[in-house]
Amino acid sequence: MSGSQRTRVRLAQNLFASETAARTLAAGADLTPGDLVFDLGAGTGAVTAALLAVGVRVVAVERDANLARKLRARFDGRPVTVVEADLRDVRFRPPFKVVSNPPFNVTAELMRRLLTAAPAPDAAALVLQREAAEKYGGVRLAAVSLQARPWFALDVTRPFSRRDFVPAPSVDVALLRITRKVTPDVAADHAAAWRGFVRYALARPSPDAWRTFRGLISNLQWRRLSQDLAIAPHTLRADLTYPQWLALFRFVRRCAPAAKRRRFGGD
């Protein structure tokens, strides 16, 4: 096993086995010719090559010095900038998009950066463990994706075959697509209140939806809201959909007394 291969194994990164799989990733991204696209964890350049075929400009980020050198040689004269760095440390230049098959063990940190830090991408397409992709883009939302939902649409768009990768992963893999919303669901001056509302709710000890919000919503209000929002009795907080979370937040901001809103930083 070469040094680069050992690095990939240590980082839990499974490179594409063929250009076909890389083209599938590029086709699943929201790209327009001329876009600036960051390929994070570029490896041998399969994704970078697929992106060039779409007509975009690429920043190929690769921490392995040997692979970075080969990337520069392979794409010499093409609209590719090779950056030898850890993908978690790269500096983004807006406006930009991200198309990446990153190491699985940096998923949480990468998602936090893309969804919560500035500058934010206009769009991203990421190859993730299917379980992680569904956590961020499915019904049961991770905290970071729930907090980001007013500004980003997150969707699991397609699976990949384990045979698409070298080495073949021991888990199922899927494509997570992230798109920044043109019109956010929460106004910019209410962003801190939304994030505080989510943090407050997720910190409640009971997993029951009603018990989660009873410090903000009266019993009578909850009975009416649960009917209007189709929240069944004994629904768990984890089973609430994003539209239900958003409706609850809007109700609390509009109707809860100021003393209750201050519990999560709402004004």
C-alpha cells in the first residue's frame, strides 16, 4: 500500500473508482459554466476532471503533498488552482460552490462550516455515509442542519454503489445536495432567535414534543396548534418535521409573552 493510500485509509476517505462515478456527482450538483467550485479532498483528481467537463473553475484542495503535486501536473494549463491544505482549513472565496467526496470522519465539522460559517456556499453536493446524509437531509434532522434550514434546502438525492469507491466502504453511501435559499424562511434579524429556539428545545430533557415546548406554549395553545400542524399525541421531538418546527417558532415569537421568549433569546 502506498503512502497516499495509507493516508486515505486513515482519513476514512474512499476515492471514486472510475470517472463515471465522479461525473455522476458533478451531474448531481447545481452548476453553471463559470462557477467557482471547491473540490475538497481532491485525491487523484477524478472529481476535478468531471467538474472541468461542466465548464467551471475549480479549486482542488488536497492535503497529501504527493497527490497535490500530481494534481498540478495533471491539470496544468486548465482553470484549476491546487491548494495543498486540510480541507477544514481552506479559505473560501464568494460566490462559490462545493462539490466533494470528503473523508467520512470530517463530515460533522465540514457540515458545520458550510452551514453556519461565513462565507456560505451558494450550493454544495457532498458524498456522505448514507446514515449521515439522511441525518442532515432527511426527516430526523441533526441540530446543525435544523438550525440552518431557514437558509438552506438539504436533500438526499441519490445513492451510490459501494463498488463506485476504492477501497469499497463498509457502509452505504449517498449524495447530499445543499442549496442556499433565495428567500430565507426566517428574516436576518430573527436568525439569532431561531437558533436560540432550536438550542432551547433540543436541550429539554424530555424527548416528548409537548413537554419540550410547554415552557413556551400553554396547554390550551398546544392542543390547538397540534391539531393545526398535524402533530399527533405523544409525538417525539425528533419526529417533528422542519415545517412544524418553523410554525412553532413563528407562533412563539408572535404569541408567547416576552418573559417566555427571553428563555431562548427571542425578542
